[in-house]
Amino acid sequence: MRKTPGACRLVGSREHRGQPGVLMVLGQGDEAAAVPAAGGKEPEVPLRREDGAGTGQPCPCPEPGVEAAGAEERRVCGCCSGLSWPRCCKAPGEEGEKKKAACPGLGLFYTVLSAFLFSVASLFLKKIEDVHSVEVSAFRCVFQMAFVLPGLIYYKTGFLGPKGKRIFLFFRGFLGSSAMILLYYAFQVMPLADATVITFSSPVFTSLLAWIFLKEKYSIWDLLFTLFAITGVILIARPPFLFGSNVTGIEGSYTDHLKGTIAAITSTVSGASTFVIIRKVGKSVHYFLSIWYYAVIGLIGCVIALFVMNEWRLPYCGKDRILLILIGLLGLGGQVFLTKALQIEKAGPVAIMKTMDVVFAFILQILFLNHLPTWWTVGGALCVVASSSGTAIRKWRQSLKKAKQNEI
């Protein structure tokens, strides 16, 4: 018997075989829906369009028993009450594409909003007095645990994760929390823009570590971007053996500035290591579970460090307590919006738009901290931003080229 392309077929339902006048509509998705047949005629199913883009026309259906061509690609479209395509009013994916194009640039807006929230949280950290950076990190871990716990329960991911991935999750939590503590320390002892610029070189170190541990390709362009990032960090740190002992434009003593620079660089390398671990784990672990390890291990480490250093104390001023709560909320909000941005936008444009972190840091430092950045800091910022943006653009172009090759 000749098969008719794009057709659907009607067969008797096993469940309703004893009920006369009931047929099953089989389409391109292995799911069947029982419909009553009046007088042996084919049932008429009203079709509708949810988006109001016109009225769908039903596809001509052959006589019962005629098989549909391409039955191995059976799918059910969600736009017409579960009818199978092409009996549905539109092809699968058409409505999703229209929805995606309905609000262009939403992912980039989420990225800018995330950068703003992170920058404001850093500003509040500079405003807190007599509270150690480790204690601030502990408060943020508590907020993350409180908001992630309902997600773990809802998605039923468990609290430990797959057995083969737990060691990676442990190191992800340890390195991620260490990066957060060191970054907060850098924010407290050095200018806000300087610390932000140094940590922004993370994509360059991520490419280097991925080449070492994941055997990913590392080209001459990656080496050039790495050298640019190192140059930017040197311009910001301004070591005495290159710039002399008279260093201007820093907060406090040069010893604190140097400690903050080392902490920021170590934080950047630790953050890049967490990206490599997350890339190694892939999608086999839910991102809520990854954040859970980050918060739990970070909180344990912070509590131990505070008791060893004898630095645990509640802030005396009510303003500092409010700032601690706001830091936790803003940090969580920044993570949420950044995650949403990566879900609906390609990683390349998101990484480029992340340069707004540096812009916001300079603006907030000038407006609220009355600290004008030096030309050395501006030059270092340009080097680091150029390096990170170049790395992001190159990775983006590689992913687009690979996607086109897969389509061919």
C-alpha cells in the first residue's frame, strides 16, 4: 500500500476495543488520544492558534489504516491541545522560535543587571566597618543555603549528588568559597575598581587551566590574551621593583595593597578552577546542588577560620547588620540573573557584557567612595578588559563555527 506523506492514521484502541464508535488518533509522537466517532465518520477536531497569527487548517487525513510517512519522527505539538504535527496548525518549534524572538536582548539585560547587583554588593562591603571578610562570607553562605534548600527539595536532587561526582563537587565548593573569601578581603583592603579589574581576568586563567587539565586547545591567541591580562594586573599592582617605592592612588599602606592584590589574583585562579570543574562535571549534576556544596563547605570553612582567628563577633551598629543582609541578597540576586542570562543567551555575548562589572566599579568608586582611579588603574583595566573580551569573542566564534559544521 502506498504511504501518504504527512498523514495520520486511525486505529482501534486496545483499551476501547470493546466500546463501539471509539477510535484512537495516532500521530508522530507515540501518544494516542481517544476520540468518539459518530456514524463511522472521521471526527472533526477544532484547531486553534494561541498566538492569534491566523487560523490553522487541518491536514487532509487519509482513510483509516493508511500509515503516515515518517512515523519514526512522531512528535506531539503543544499548541493545539496535544494534536500531533502536521495535523497541528504549525510545525514544532515554530512557536518557541517566535517566543524567543519576542524579547531580543533579554539575556544581555539580565547580565547587566547581574553586574550592577554584584557591584553594589561590593560597595556595601566597603562600607561595613569592623567586620572581617570571612564573617561577611559566612553570612552570604547562610543566605545561599536558605534559598537553595527549597530548590533541592523541589527537584529531588538529594544533598550529596552522584557518587562519582562528589569529589568534584567538594573541590568546587572548597575552591569557590575560597575565591569568595579572598575576593571580599581584597575589596576591603584595596580600591574597589582595582580588585574588580583583577578578578575580571578570570576567563584568561580558565582557558589556561582548561588546556592543562581538560586538554582543550590553547592557541597563540590565548597566550597573547594571557599576556595582556598579566600586564593589566602588573599595572594595577605596581610592584616597587618596577615602579619604585613611591606608589600613589592606593588605599592605606602599600603592604595592604600588595596583600589585596595577591588575594585578588588567588581568588581569580580559584574561581577559574571552579569553572573548569563545572565544565568537567557537565550537566550530570543539577546547578542547585553545585551551589549547595559551595554554600555548605564555605560556611564550615568560614566558621572554623573565624574561631581560629578569634574574629567572630556580631556587628555592633545596626547599619552594618542591614548591609550584611543586603550583601547576601544582592549576591544571590546577581547569581540568579547571571544564570538566567546564560540559559537564554550564548556565553560569548554574556562574557562580553560582563565588562559592565568594571564600568560600575569605577562609577561607584568615584560617586560614593570619593576615590579617583589613577591612570595606571585605567590602563590596567583596558588591558584586562581587552584580554577577557578577546577570549570571549574567540570562544564564541569557535562555537558558532562548530555549530555550522554540525548542521552540515
